[in-house]
Amino acid sequence: MNGNTITVFGNLTKDPVLKYVPTGKAVINFSVACNHGWRDRESQTWVEGEASFFKVECWDALAENIAESFRKGDPLIVVGRMSCRKYEQEGQTRESWEIRADTVGPDMRKRSASLRRVLRNNHGTEPARDSDGSPSVADPDEESALDDSSLTSAPELAVAS
């Protein structure tokens, strides 16, 4: 990653909505709320600080995986590049600061998650295929050696391979 990199920890403000541009590329836009708070030493109470909101833009497989994986209120970690978009409104030039995400994931300090591999072709509409035309399957060597009987289920998250 080159340029100005920002990492934001926060909560998703709305359910993400996946869209496709005319060329067929997936895009998703959402915002993340970062609540700043602290424990007051004297009163031993939690003090809520001011919230900051960040607009985030994601493309391609990242956008598709976010749409499948996250819902309003989910704690996220967003890593990307800050950019300023200038536009005209009512005769005045305005600025909107946005993050073009390179990666987005669950904040594991606040939630647990399980991962599943998503195999896609270039268009995201069918499972990926091997060179002989058969559907791709996960590598059996990737199977976990853990005893699953002691684990509880968690929401599934999609990751592109």
C-alpha cells in the first residue's frame, strides 16, 4: 500500500447494499461510526465522547464479501486510503473525505467469527471451476485439526480466495 493509509475501528451504521456499475464491477458504500469513550477515574463511570463517522468505498470481491458478511452494528476494522472528493452544491465547492478500503474485517476484540472460503469466477455469479471444468473444491489439507465438539457456532464470514 502506498500513500496515506488509515485504519479505523468502529461499527457499521447501516446494512450494506451491494451495487454493480454498468461494467459489471461490484461496489459497496457504507459508513463506520467510531465512538470515543473513556473511564472517569474519579467516578469510575464510562464517559461517552464524540462520535466520528467515516464514509467507506469497496470494490470487487471485497464489496461482495462485505455484503454477505456484515450487518448494521457489527464492529469492523477498515484499512484503506483517505481521499478527498470535491463537488459543487448550491454554487459552493464542498469536500467529502472518504476511505477507499483495501481490506475490511471483524473487530475480534468485540466478536468472534468463523471463516468460509468463497470460490467465484470473474463475474461473481457461479462457483469457480478447475481447468477441467469441474467445480473447484477446498483443499482437504486445509481442514482444521481441532476437535469441533468443544466449539460453539459463530456467524459465518466470507473471504475470497
